[in-house]
Amino acid sequence: MTAQEKVDRATVFPASSGTRLPSLTALRIVAATLVYIHHAMYQPVFSDQGLQNAYNELARNLGPLSVMFFFVLSGFILTWSAKPHDPVKQYYRRRFFKIFPNHIAVWVILLLLMFVAGRTVLWPEAVVSLGLLQAWVPDFNYQLLAVNPPTWTLSVELLFYLCFPLLLILVNRIRPSRLWLYAGLAAVAALLMPVVSRLFLPDSPPTPVSASLSWPQLWFIYYFPVARMFEFLVGMVMAKILMTGRWRGVRPLFIVVVLVVAYVATLPLKLFEEGYQAVFLIPLALVITGAAAADLAGRRTLLSSRGMVWLGEISYAFYLVHVTVFFSLQAAFNHQWGLGGMFTSRPFGTVAGITFLVGAYLACVLVAWLVYSLVERPVMRRWARPRRARPAGTSSAVR
């Protein structure tokens, strides 16, 4: 039996057979690491200006690319893991205990650190971000100056989670022969969002991120949850393509190589600054689907290794803490104290800068492991499922 035949045989009813996809868990830390690299450019690390400029050029679009990757991955994983007779109430329960305990714990800790550091707390923004509603507010402060700025993406994901049961019914009604068509239509719809924003939203006030987009237009394209829904839908449809045996894609390594080359080649085109990051939507979806197909075919890859899967399991906590850990360490090394990059840094030499980037990354991993071990895993085991639903003598951890 060929590898492709194994995939076809295994993907008829994968959800009911409990098939796990370790590579998709590992891909979470890959995306979170790219976000870390992106955020590290907001305070100069290297004293060599040429090196710093090169770093900024390569890193500036990694954040938007990785955020889109997370949205597609969420749609894929939720669709793949959905059980036919799983009560909606139980689904919402799992999502709540997966997202909010970590978020609230980190939010409280950061708020306390802000008080210690003498930072001014913007209370309306802080309270709105606690409820993960900030992406709905078209105000720069709510997205980027709240207690923990990266959580704006959770605000977007929250809409996805709320709508998923209904969206799953609709996606399940798509005939298998038309799944690729619908994936393409969702990708085209995502590409049209910048056009919609320019047609219907005002051209002012400006934003420093883009020379052609106003802040309302940028908010609509990048932060507005409804406009990001198409990325989630692409992930859902790609999962159904794999589940119904319609996947005939190439291996993910080839797709990654093409994606990296395309990313570097299109940097001068300013696609992300213009809001056209969805150009990479289908390639990212192919990477995810290809990695899942490799798992089903039984191929051992770096992504399916135990270490990468472990890093993937702590990736949510990593995402929540990485900005504060990185900038606080940078402030400490510069004999200053600050959170969220609100300080003037003194850059390092080349070797010291690389060492700092790696060391700060490992510190983020350590803090993330603590949050995962002390908050996320115990909460998921204790409350993610009702007691009567837990088989005796088995772990109640829910992924």
C-alpha cells in the first residue's frame, strides 16, 4: 500500500477514529516563534545598523503571516477534532477553559508588574482586553496599548469559536467535489478585504504602518474579527478536504520552501503594508494540510518529534508571555525597567545580540512552561469536561 493510499484509507472518518496529528501541535510553536522574531524588532537589538535594518526587513511581515497561520490552523484543528455527537455546550466549555484561565492569570500578573514599574494603566482598554473584546474597537489604544497587546488575536479567535458550531454545519453540507472550489472562494474573499476597506472606510487618520492605508482601513483589514473569518473558513474546508480523501497535495517541505522564497521575493512589493497578506493564505493552508497528511501516512518528521510536540503544547502560554518577557529582559540588561517595550534600549554587538535573542527566547519557553504547568494543564484536567464525562482512571486533559 502506498503512502497516499494510506492517507486515503485513514481519512474517511478520522475524527471518529481519534486520529491525532502531532505535527499540527508542533506547528503552533513554529508560528509563535515567528511572532517572537517579529516583535523583537520593535526595540533595536543590534548596534550594527546595517544588521538591524536587515533583521527588520526580514522580520517585519512574520507577525502578520503567523497570525494568519494561527487563524487557518484553528479552523483546521477544530474541524478535524469535532465529534459528531459532541454537545455544543461541552464544546464551548472546552474552549472557555482552554483560553480564559491562562489569559486571566497572565493579565493579572502583568497588571501587578505595571503597578510595580509605575506604568500608567489605561483602564478602559485594560478592562476590555480582559474580556477579549478589544479587536472590535476601532481604536489603536485598544489593540496595542492594553495590558497584554498580543491578546487582540484571541479577541478575533473568540468570534471563530462562537461561530464554529454553525459554520461546521454549513461546511459539512459542501459536496466533497466542491471543497477545493470553496477553499478558493474563501481565499479570494480574504483578498478582497483591502478593496472593501478602501471603498467604504475613510482615508484618515493615517497610520505609520502603511503609506496608503488609514487607521480605520488598517483596523478593518487586520484587526476586525469578521474580516478575518475567511482565513478560519479556509482552514475548516482544508480539513474537510483531507477528511474526505480529496487531498492530493505535495509534501509540506516543498511547500515551505516555495513559501519562504515567495516571502523573501515579495518583500519589496509591500504586500503586507497594503493589506494583501492573504496572498499567502492558500500556501499556508497547504503547509498545514500537508503536515497533517504526513502524520496520517505515518511519516516521521521533525514536527512529529516529542520535543516539538511539547513545545507546541506550551505555545499558547508562550504567545501570552513572550512580549513582556522579551522587553523586560531587554530593559533589565539596559539597567532600566519597562514593560511592552516602553523604554529606550541600548543595542548589543552582533554576537551579544544573537545571544540575547536566543537567551530571551529560552526564558520565554521557561515562563511558558510554568504557566502551562501551573494553570493551563491543571485547569483543563479539572474543568474542561464534566465529571460524569470522564472515564474512570483516565486523564481528563482535553486538547
